[in-house]
Amino acid sequence: MTQQVLSSREIADLVHIYREEQMACRLYRAYYRHHRLPVFKRIAGSEARHVDRVAGLLGQFGVATECGCGRRWGGFRRALDMGLCSVDGALRTAVSLEMADIDGIAEAAARSSSVRVRSVLAHLGGGSFNHVRAFARQLLSRGGDIGPRLDAYISRDELESPHNLAYKIFHVFQAKGIPSAGPLGLAVDSR
């Protein structure tokens, strides 16, 4: 069996996503230590699993991983400062980070020809939809406002739903013409 090779762009995308997942994990841990809001602790654990999953995928292709946060939003320190000011600031920052992750994951999936890569990206993106909802619920329950941008990711009904939102990443992939294995492994190909 021949081993699949990733393009330099695919590797760069995965390294970027790896660093973004690291940044989210570190931010949410810091937000939890500062604000003691359990949602941050729970989702930091999920982000740590995402880091491990991307590191494992990169390792399968012979790419070593290292520490280093992503550069989105001017860096880790800026995002940290925005979230340490207040609980609402931390929740808004987390919602924005997760929305940006969904967009970045879809862009990386669109550039990848690897089914393995798209599968891992779909897993991460599905988690990000659930994270958006968890953070948004917390913010709204505190009387905060997210603004109209939330509706581009989840509906008000989905915000209240107890069901897993991971399937939504497959809708994003399908809308962008990205072939993938959909929920339950069913082929989803918009061609």
C-alpha cells in the first residue's frame, strides 16, 4: 500500500489548525482559572483532544508538531486579555474563536485531497459547532448579546436544542462542494 503524501499547503493548513487548537485550549484553561465557569474547563478538555488528534494526523504523515499558538487576532496575548476583562468578554472571545475555527476548517478541507484529513477536520468542525452553542448559551443566560453573526452558524432553535450539532459541518462541506463522509459514515458528495 502506498502512503499518501500531503501537499505543502495541506501541511501548512494542519499546522495552523494544530496551533489554533492549542491556543483555544490554553485560553479556555486560563479563562476557567480566572472566572471559574465550568464550560471553559469542559471545552478546554475537548480542545486538548483536538490537539492530540491533529498531532496524530500530522505524525501519520511524518510531520513533527511543536508548541506555538496561532497568530489569528494578533496572537494569544490579545485574546487572553480580551477574555480576562470579564466573563462576558471571555465568552464572546470564545464564540468568535470557534466561529473562526469553523471557517478555517472548511477552507482547509476544501484545499485537501485526503479523505483522512477531511475526516479529522470534520470531527474538529463538528466540535466547534457544539462549542459555539455552549458558549453562546452561557453568554445569553447572563444577559449578554452575541449579535446577528451567530445566526450564520446556528439557528435559535439549534441554540435551544439538546442534540449534538456535529452534523452541521457536513452541511458546510456540502455547501462548499467538499466531498466527505457524512454522519454515520454515509457518503456526502455534492457533485
